[in-house]
Amino acid sequence: SSCGKYCLCASCSLPPSLTMDQSRPVPLAEALTNTAVRNAVLENVQRSVVLNLPTREKVGMHLIGIVLSICAGAANAIAFTTFKYYVSHVSGSSTAIGLRMEGLQKPGDVLIVVELVFYFIVGSVIAGLIIPSATMKMGQARYELVLFLVAAMELVCWMHNLRYPEMLAAAMGLQNAM
């Protein structure tokens, strides 16, 4: 076949009974007796099942989740190198609160870490108010608004030379709650 593996055009080498003769349409049952036709139909059906809308949405949401996780990790790493505090992972901040209260880390910085956790929670609550459901509903929830707010808050933080870790913590809370 010159066009492709399962081409059905007249120029390809199909059995004489299945050539694309314009004068006589080929019944489906007759066409399916040909292995090449059966394989072509099967391949297209399998492709349509794999690439149906719900599957594409699921794959897309997983890819978006991966990208957002990378962004949160990058924001957390930048915040830690700048402020010596975590902004995107509450578990790290909670651990820091406990260690600082016990004097195992800089004990004077407990309130700053508590404040960052508070702003993270505020960001999560705001996202919960914008996206009220716990399930993914493409086209029905306002994910774009939450992502816009995350981007705007991060931009404000970066434009002010990272002087506002609270803004970054709230942005990470927004993103995490999605």
C-alpha cells in the first residue's frame, strides 16, 4: 500500500473484490472479510476509544496537575532560599512551627511561619468559595479564575522583589485547593 498500512483507496493493492469500484458499493459484511479492512476498522475504533472526550479531559487534567505541582515546588524552593520558610507545603511549615516552639530551630520565627500557614489556608478557602465542588467539572467550575488569581498574586510577589511571602503562601493555597 502506498498511502498507509490500512489504506482503502483504489490505487492500493486490495483484493479485486474490494477495490473502490465507483459502480458498485461494497457491503460492510463483504468488506469485513478482508483482514486489512478489519484491522483498519479495529484500529480506528480503538483510537476513538482512547481519544474520546472524557479520556482527553482526564489526561489533560493530569498534565495540568503535573505542571502545577512543578510550579508549586519551584515557588516553594524560591521562597525557601529567599525567606527560609516554606510557602506551598503546609506540612513543612507545621513541622517548622513545632521545631521552633521546641527550640530546635530559630525560636523567634514561630509567628512568621504561623502567619504563612494562615495565609495558605485563606487562599484555600478563597478557592473553595470560587470552586464549590470537590469534583472536577470541566466547563462548569471557575478554574480559570483561580489560576488567574494565583498568577496575579505570584506576579505581585515577584514584582516586589519577593517581599511578601504571605502573598505567595496565599497563592499556593489557592492553587493547592483546586
